[in-house]
Amino acid sequence: MNRIEWTTRALRQARKLPPSAQSEIAEAVTLLGNWPHIAQVKALAERSGYRLRVGRYRVLFTVHAGVPLVIRIEEVKKRDEHTY
């Protein structure tokens, strides 16, 4: 299993999330150690890097020399009938 690195920004973002989301993301990110054999990862279209879907969150990362580097975590805000 490969090691996984985190940026300071990503660690700060992860600490601000609810505990249940933190555990889900931590569990999903440990699977990145099996890079490149992992499901639910897509290459980003407009920039370099990849994203991993974890519930309402997206973990954005890059890979350098076979080592995944978690750059940031974004929450996906879905539109509904109350958006406008």
C-alpha cells in the first residue's frame, strides 16, 4: 500500500467537517493507497488532478510519483426548488 499525503489546507478543511463526514472521508482516502486501482475517481476536465466522491463531498487530489496528494475537500451544494 502506498502512502497518502495531505496539504495543510486539506487537513484544516477535514477538521472543520462533522465527525461522521470526517470518518467517511478518512476511510475513502485510505483507499487511495491502492492507486491507480480505485473506483469512483475521475480526472478533472479543466485542470490537472482527480476527484474522489464521498457522499456530499469531493476530495480533490493529484498524484506525484505514484503518491496521492490530497489538495482540498469541497462540499457539493445541490440545487432544489428553493435555490432561486
